Amino acid sequence: MVPERSRGGTEANAGDGTVTAAKPVAIPRLTAVTGPAAGRGLAMARSLATVGRHATNDLVLADPRVSGVHLEVRRVGARVHVRDAGSTNGTWIGPHRVTEIELAAGGELTVGSTLLRLDIDEAATPALLSTGDSFGQLVGASTEMRELFATLERVAPKNLTVLVQGETGTGKEEVARAIHAASPRAAGPFVVVDATALPETLAESLLFGHEKGAFTGADQRRIGLFESAQGGTVFLDEVGELPPAMQPKFLRVLERREVTRVGGNAPVKIDVRLVAATNRDLRHEIDAGRFREDLFFRLCQVRVVLPPLRDRPEDVAVICRKLLAQLGGPPGAGVAIDEGALSQLATQPWPGNVRELRNVLERAAALSKDRVIRRADVAGEGLGFRGTRGERSALDLSGEFTVAKERAIARFESAYLAGLMRRSGGNLSLAAREADLARHHLRDLLRKRGLYGASWLDPTEPE
């Protein structure tokens, strides 16, 4: 039987149905040193995990000053990258409140009344990794994606409800389609329901159907989306947008596996599998009173998280080649991409994730010469136009005029120079010509903004 929540194990899936024993390895471990949960710990067997008060966290802290989901943590070698998940009371290192930080062994931070310390567990059992770099239309060679594929390979044949969480553009619908295609229901229908497009007054009728005369305009019986998916899979996108009045009715359908049409009395048995998706962590919505906790638990018999593209730059190359192969026909047929372009793409923040990358490749394929996408085809204003999170935030206009002006100039220069050097591949002379600046002046500006010597600079170029 597949466990409801994958936390690693003692087996490794070889991708062909064979199973091999996983060997213990040294991995980071977060431990509560003080506070109500003192002694509890989490070995980072998986690449991604959460810490908080809610029972579905990987490390549960029974601390009333800890938020439902307080931290999101990602394993990076022997370190962990820690991000505050919008907690109420914050994350602290000594007297300093932090939002993101990377901890090494021995590092400590405080959440609520709990002190957490990072140590190294020398004999932990790692999570299962798929030996393949794809599952359905999903591709990726990173550890995060191979962990995801291993989970999906085991979950797909089972009749479990799956909750897929991920940012916009990460491929949540592709996960649902891949699960359906790899399940015994593959020959049945795959029905997509977008919760954001359900009118509150008609949501029940659209989902569960209605009888003739049930309301004005109901001139005939109509089966709902769930009935139309008999023997197949329903993909409920953006489940967090379900109207509050619909949530208890939806929960009843999942528990009883039957629907009652609007205006009808006799329940209709349904045989469907549900895969739901959201771009939000529903545990925050539960804390805010906008989502039912019992419905959440019913939805996430298995919960999987799609990591954003910016956290797995090593996947950009394999995704690019897959997307170019899928484009098909002019302009995509036979289009190749060189290493310079791939390196350029791997440095971008990708706020729109894989969907944004696909758009960039389609444009570059159409405009490329000799059917080869080069660095120049993917560098410029059209790429990553939304910038980093910091570049998209509002200007700080507080305080004295001269101080605020200097902050704005520093922000502009840092963003402009970083983009300039990425486009020029770190070539200082080429960047100076594009910016119409003297080479020594550009070098001084880079030093002033702490950008000189960054990884995009060519180490072979003389100063």
C-alpha cells in the first residue's frame, strides 16, 4: 500500500517496477532545542519540507506562537534554505528578523517560543528517487523533480485523491494528466473543472447536474461535470477558490461518492478519481477561516508540491529541449538551442515558471536565424520583463528627499547593471559598448554596487 504522505522510506523505485534498498546517508536535520516541541526533529530526507503548527507539516511544532505553516525549507547539499512562509510572529536569528536564510550545520533560529538547530544526521534514510527524468509530459533531472516522479509513479495506479500545490505555470494540470494516463482509468474521461470560473449561483448545477424544472430555465435534465467523468478523473483546478457554500457539499460528495442533482431526491453513485490543484498553501486559508480543514484532509490523501523553476535551474536545459520538440511544425520544427542560450535562460528568475519559458522559446524559435536559438535570441527586454521579486516591489519613498533619491538610484543601477552583464555574457568590453560607457567607468559602477566579480564575468578577460 502506498503511504498517504511520502516522507521517504527504505525502498527506491528503479522506474521499471524493480525495488532496491536505499542506503543511509548524511543529511541535514532540524531539531527543536527548546520550547513546547523540544526534542522533535526532522531529517531532510526529501528536498522540500514545511515546519509549523498544523498537523500536515513535516515538522509539527505544538507551539501556540508558531503559525500553521511557519517555514518552508529546502535542502541544498549539507545546508538548508529557510524561508518564512508569511508567519505572524516571524523568524528570528538573535535580535534580527529574517525572511530567507541559508543555514549550515550548527546554525540556529527561533520561531515562536521554539529554538531550532541544524545538525547533520549521519544515518538518515533518503527519499525515493526516480531513475527517469520524466513522468508523462513533466520533465526534470533535479533531485526535487526525481523525488516527485518517484511519488507519482507509486501513487498513479492507486485510487487516492491527490492535492497538487505549485505556483502559476509550474505544470499542475500536467501532473493531473500524467496521473490519469498512468492509472487504470486512462481509458476513461479526463474532465477539467476551473473553480475560478464557477459562478456561485450555478456552481452546484454545473458540478452535480440538475433535474428538469429545478429552476427557471432548466427545461431539461442535465448531468454535471462529476457524472460526466464516470470511470475517469476530475481535475479541479484552483480548489482554494471554491465558494464557501459549496465546500460542505463538495466534502459530502467526496465522502459518499455520490451526487444529488439540483431539484432531485435520488443520489447518483459516481466512480471518479479527484486530482485537485492550488497555487496557494491551503493551510494558510484554513488559518484565515476561508477553507474547511476537514475538506483539506479529504483532498490531500497525497499532497505533492511542484517546485518553482527558479529553484531548479539545472532543469532548464532538459525542459527547453522537450518544449522545442513539442512545438512541432513551423516555427518550431527542427529548431536547436545552443549552450550559450541555455546558460542565459538558466540565470533567469522565471516568475511565470515553465509557462513563461515556453512563451520565450516560441518567440525565440520564430525569430532565430538558421533555426538555432542563440544567446542573443533570448537576451533583452522580452525575457524576464517582470524582474526579480525585489525589482517588482514598490519604491521606498520614505524619509528625506536626498536619501530616498539615492535608494532609487542604487536600485536602478543594480538592476540595470545586472541585466547588462547577463546579456553580454560577462564580457566587460561588450557591456561597455552596449551601455555607451567607458570601460573603466562601468567597472567602477559594478564595484560600487557590489556586482564586480559576479559569476557572469569572464575570468579570462583582463581588467
